[in-house]
Amino acid sequence: MLNNFSIFAAADSDKTTFFDGNIQTWHWLVLGGLIAVMLGIDLFRHRVDHEISTSEALKETLFWVACGLAFSGFVAWQFGSKAFGEYLSGYVIEKSLSVDNVFVWALIFSAFAIPLKYQHRVLFWGIFGALVFRAIFVFAGAALIEKFWWLLLLFGGFLIYTGIKILRHGDDDDAKTKTTGLNLLRKIMPVTDKYDGHNFFTIENAKRAATPLFACLVVVEITDIIFAVDSVPAILAVSREPFLVLSSNAFAILGLRAMYFVLADAKEKFKYLSVALGVILIYVGVKMVVSHWYHINTFISLAVILVILTIGVVASLKSTPKKPLDAATSEVEPKQLV
């Protein structure tokens, strides 16, 4: 009897420590409408295949971040400061964990030798698929945790394990993912090495075959699912409300395409960022494990995550060797002569 009482008490405690508001149907309609509109705008802007410059990608990245922060204002207006803190914490967690995803995409595109002008198309549909899978994981995860509190220990332990694995991460894992995804696709349908514009499918030898773009999309989706297994439990550590978890997740990954074109070639420059992400996952995992007995304030968690990220970025920038003045001059001179 005492054990049963403690379980119910813990459930009630979760309701008081995490936001537990009245999410109405129109809130979901606003969220779904905003996501649909933003996807439509992005698809229209990039209806013509072209190589995206760093300047264009940076402007789009700032726009997507502004959209995510603007929605946090909507959350604060409708649900108060507690919901605002949980949404913002979830957004920062997903955004930071997505950096590793961006670097993996760069490796995948390099492995498939996808032309730069077609990469945005692959990422657009990859993000669309990721939104669907995240929604499934969010609702399933929230429902399971509400019914079986001890899953917090399992999810938290998994996050700690994943964080340690990221600290010891190697690029061979990404190569294995690419090979596995490609072999799986070849068992289902013919795959050609030839491009047919930006089409995912073409006709070869009177048969319908997948182009390298579709093969690459399949691998991108597989990696998105793998990353969702990490990120969704991480956000559930700071919020149990599906609306906040899904919205913070959605707004964070909507801007990943633009962020990819900003950071794709910066892996060496931010070499300690993966270490910071691993530490963040370990911290969030510990937070989830102890949450049954002790709740760490959401704003404290947000501050800890931001500090870890800042340390990772600053340490990376300081460790990046500067080019000698002579080398920099020799690189500039040819451009001036042209």
C-alpha cells in the first residue's frame, strides 16, 4: 500500500513541478498552421535549384531562430512563465543536439557526392519526415512516462550512455549507417548512379529506379530517426507536455537546413562542440533519472546547458590555429588579380 501511495505521490509531484496546463484544440491548429506555412514558404523560396551561399544560409538561420523565439512569446502569453521556460529549454536542447546531426549530413552528402544545388531538396523532405517521426515519438514517450514512471530511469540511462558514446564518437559509425541504409534500399528497389535533375526517381532500362538523391534521402531519414531517439527523451526531461515538447522540437529542426549550409564545413573549427553535446546529454540524462525524487528547476537547467555550449564553442575557437599572415596574403593576391 505504501509503495502504491508513493507512486501516485510522485505522479502528483510531476504535475506540480512540470507545466500541466489546458492545451486547447485551437492551440494545436495554430502550431500546425504555422509549421505548414513555414514549410510552404521555404519550399517556394527554393523552388529553383541553386547553390546556397553562406550569406543566404546565415540570413535564413537568423530568420528561423527568430521564429522559434517568437513562438516562445506566444507560449508565455498563453501559458505563463513555467511553460515558457520548458519550451525554451527544449528548444535549446534540440538546437544544440542538432549540430551533430548537421555534421553527419555533411558526411552523408560527401559519401553520396550529392551536388550542392540539390542538397536543400534532400534536406527539405528529410526534415518533413523528421517532423512526422518526432510527433510519433513525442506522443508515445509522453504517454509511456505518464503511465510507467520507471521509464524515466531507462530513458535517463540511455541518454547518459549516448552522451558517453558521443564523447568517444568516430566517423566510422556514419559510414556504417550509410552502407546499411543503401543496402536496405537496394533490396527493395533498383538504385541507379545517374541523376535525373532533382527527381528522386527515374526510368532506367524500362524500369523505375531510385536516383542517388532518393538513396541519400533514405539514409538522411535513418539518421534523423536515430537522433530523434536521443533528442526526444532529452526534451522530455525538461517538459512532459506534448504541445511544448513537439513545438520546441519542430521550431528547432525547421531551421536545420539553413544551419547546415552555415556549419557543414565547420566541423574542424568547432572540434570541442561534440564534447559539449555529450556532456549536455549526460547532464540531461542525470536530470531525468533523479526527476522522480528531485526536480531541478527548468531555468537552472537552461543556464547549465547554455554554459556548457558556450564553453565548447569558446574552447573550439581558441584551439583553432590561425593562418600565418604570409599564407593569408598569398590567398588574397590571386583574387585581386582576377
